[in-house]
Amino acid sequence: ITPKTNAQTLYTILLEILGAGMYGYVIGNIASLLANVDVARAQYLDKLEKVNTFMRFRKIPEDIQENIRNYYEYLWESRRGYDEAQVITDLPPPLKMKVALHLNRDVIEKVPIFKGASDDLIRQLVLKLQPAVYTPGDYVFRKGESGSTMFFIIRGSVEVIAEDGKTVYAMLTEGNFFGEIALLLKQPRTASVRAVEYCDLYTLDQDTFNNVIEDYPEFAHHVRQMARQRQQELGLEDSAITHDDSQQSNY
Ligand code: CMP
């Protein structure tokens, strides 16, 4: 189309300027996006190179080296190599809370016992939940060990197994939790738990659990109910878990 009048010429010039501007803007954004990805990738490759050099220097067995390389590959694929907990640590408290709420929204949404929890409870929990990654075949803990931490599964699956490493009591996946029995009863772990695939877990320690249940007994009630049911499935007596059946819902 060829402009004929002055107005049409002016309109065409403006349109061409706008087009050129848009083109520059889009190309600029793509370039900066690629540059950012490259920085993260370069940092990741640098770290991997250091780890590889160390493993060769200390003659780490080849199969363990392979496991470690796979672990770093998983970290790259799942979070571009960033250590989220470290990023949060460097922030001032109000920003810490905002970022933790944003990052842990997934956790809250995926774990049914957190659904419907009040904002206060979520705020108490998000800064305390600690992320942990397990690779396929890793034991999270073994039967008989002492422990006072419970775990929430955000991604992946684990199997609850007997001491023989073969008898499987249960398979737990995204949104499930485990490890609550030792936490509640201060007794050794009643079973072993092993990662079936790459797992992203969040851990909740005894102190945080105790603080939370003072204000939010319903949360503890849910956890106790599950502990009691699992103890029965394992053929164990449900000793001290029955305390709080009369608690009222707080969220
Ligand atoms: P804990 O005893 O701390 O450590 C082993 C965990 O396995 C236990 O807590 C429960 O969370 C979990 N567990 C035990 N038995 C079962 C079961 N039958 N089904 C699901 N999870 C279980």
C-alpha cells in the first residue's frame, strides 16, 4: 500500500517508527533473557566443574560421582541451581516473609492438612519449613533412628519400609507427610523411609511444631489422627498420641 495524502504519509511514518521500536524492544528483551539464563548456567557449570575436580582429586567412586552429577542436574532442572533458602536469608525480615510466602505457596497448596489454614498459621510455618532434596534410593531415615523432624512431600514419592529394606508398608506421594510419630512421641522411628525418585521435601522441626500447636491445635489434631492410624497399621499400640481429641477447630 502506497500513501497518497500527507496524512497517510505521516501515519505510515509513525507506524514504521512504532514497528522499529517494538522490534528493538522484543529483541532487547530476548537478548537480556538469554543473558540471564547464561549467567545462571555459567554459575552452575562452574560449580559442577569444581565438584568434578574435587571428586577426581579425592578419587570418589565412579557410581557416587554419577549420583552427585545427577543430583546437580536435578537442581538445575528444578530450580536453575539456585539455593532458595540462601537467597531468602540475605533479605530483611518483611521481604523474607513476602518471598517465603510466594515460594512456599506451592507447599501450602499441595499439602492437604495446610488447606484452609489461617494466614497466621501459614505465616508461622513458611519461614520455618526447610527444603531438602533426596535422590532415588536415598534413605531419609532408618527404622530405630532417633529423630524429631517431620517431612512434607512436595514433589516425588517415598516408600515406608521395614528394616529388611523389602517389605513396603506404604507409598507416599506429593502432599503426604511422614515422620510425625517420632516427633509426637519422642520415640525411635517406627519404619524406614526411602526415596523412590527425586524428592523435594520440606522439614518441620519439633520446636516449630510445638509453637504452632499452642496456637493452632487443629493442625496438631490432624497430625495426631494420622499418627494413630499409622501406628495401628504397623500393629503398634497408639500410646500417648490420643491426648487432644477434644480440641476445637482453629482454622
Ligand atoms: P516415624 O515413626 O517418625 O518414622 C517412620 C514414619 O513412617 C512414621 O513416623 C510415619 O510417618 C510413617 N508410617 C509408618 N507407618 C505408615 C503406614 N502404614 N502408612 C504410611 N506411613 C507410615
